[in-house]
Amino acid sequence: MKKILVLATSFLDEMITHPKEEGKAKQMLDELAGNSNNQIEILYRCDRNPEDPLQVEEFEDVTAVIADLEKYDRKFLSEVNKSAGGSLGLISRYGIGINSVDIDAATEFGVIVANAPGCNALPTAEWTQSTIMDVAGRRVLHYNTASTGKSKEGPSRLDITGKTLGIIGTGTIGKNVVKLMKGYDVNVLAYDIYPDHQWANENNAQYSSLKDICSNADIITLHASSSEMIIGQEEIDLMKPTTVLVNCARGILVDNRAVYEAVKKEKIWGYGLDEIWTEKDLPLDGLNVIVSSHVGSDSDMGKIGMQLMSAEAVVDYISGETPKHVVNQEVLNN
């Protein structure tokens, strides 16, 4: 029997607004199993903590997995692939990010890796826009004083309209942020190692260097797919005391300690991070630092997009077809 393992933590979530697509992805998988004459079993383990290391025993007879952010490293993949006596042939990432998978190892061991590009771009862009407004407006600090019956303490808020917006990473999410921010009549500076000049011309954006953006942008927001730090001490030192820095992409892109000190010493205005704050020795009380538990894509439509695209990849693979969004195309030639 082939087993399909679903580890995505929000795959079975109940929607808030109950759109018509709710439950469709699960239905696709259940129908796949139902039409297989008991040859396919779907295992829903959505309550599994992605931070727990994977165990080979969990993948016994597993042909395909809808993966959350658990780590698929070389050692694990070397033990569960078909040539090693295992059965894993597909990792379908629940979202666009693939940093949790050793792509080179997956290719070497014949495991297809597919992702879901663009499925949650707009929800993430919406969250980015709201985070920009919250940091610029010192929202949490003003809440803390007002909710305890105190008058305003410290500076009020920054204006947004007419300011310079720096976009680091002009993929689908970054472009959506620019679209949402157009109503504020912002000037757009952009940085990307693969610039889209046609998009820039159509949106009155100007590609520039990272140094130039850090020096001149009033608002800087990161949407790069890199797994390496982009904003460190050197870049922060170039920023203005009124710079709003937002990272709704990956925590690794910004040096938490450097940005913490910059906000504390009022070298920049504030920082917004859509990730859990892990620096236990750096308390955020009283600072204009806003964090959230990676919920930018965690809306009804964001979830549905991830559910459908990750499930479609599994259905295609089990049906003998090539999934639409294969990351490691080289594996198809093996």
C-alpha cells in the first residue's frame, strides 16, 4: 500500500469565512485514496510539531508527503528514498519556501521536490502593508499606554504618503506590496539579483543597490527568497533614525541583535518581524519592535492556495504525471 503523509499544520484548518473552496484539497486526496482499491492511504498528521526531527519510521511506505517546515536533510533523505529501500518519491512543500529541504540531496536520491509559488503572495503582502503601518504608527506602544489609561508617551507616528519605499526582493509578494502601497503615492526603490525591468518601468520603480536603499528609503521591506542574512550591522548603520524596517519573509534575512540595538538606541524608527522572537535575552518591552508568529500567509485564501497546490502536486505524481511546480527539474532526467 502507498501512503501519503500530510504534515502541513494548517491543512485541515476550519476557515473563518468558509469560502467555497474550503475542504476541496482534502477531498481531492480522499478521492484519490477512495478510487485506489485500498492501495492508497492518506495519513493526516497535521498536529505534528515541525521543529521535531523527522524519524525514518514515520515514513515507512510513504510515497509522497505534503511538507510543512520540518527538515529534510541529506541523512534523512538518504534513508527514505527508493534506492535505499524506502519509498519516498515526492516532497510537496506547503508554500513557496524550500529552505527546509536539501534540494541537492533530494535530486541525488531521486526525490521530486515541488512547491506552491504565488499561492499566498497577496495575503503576505497585505500583512506586510499592515505591519508597515503598525511600525510607522508605533501601534503597540500607543496601545500599551492607552489600554492602561495613560496619555501618549514618546513620539507619535510617522507619515507614509509621499515617502520612499525600498523593496528588497521583487518576486510576486514584493510586487504585490508595491501595488498595495501605490495609494500612498510612494516612490519605489527596488533591489533584486534578478531585476524585472519591465515591471519596474510599468510601476515607476527604480532598481538600485542595497546600499542605496538602506541609505535613502524611508520604509524598507524584505521579500527575498535567500537563506542568507541581507540586513546586518553595516546596512543598519546606513539607515536613518526614521527608517521603518519590515521583514515578513524569513527571520534569517535580518540580524536580530543588530536591529534590536538600533531600535533601542533610536538609530532607526522600528522593526516589524513576522516570526517568533527567539532572542530571549533581548526583551522587547518598551521598544517599537512588532513580532508575529509567521501569520502573513495564514488567511483563508492563503491557506486554500497552499492546500490546493500542494495536494494537486500529490495527485499528479500518484497519477503518473509530472507536478506543475517542480523545484529540482534535474531529477526528472534521472
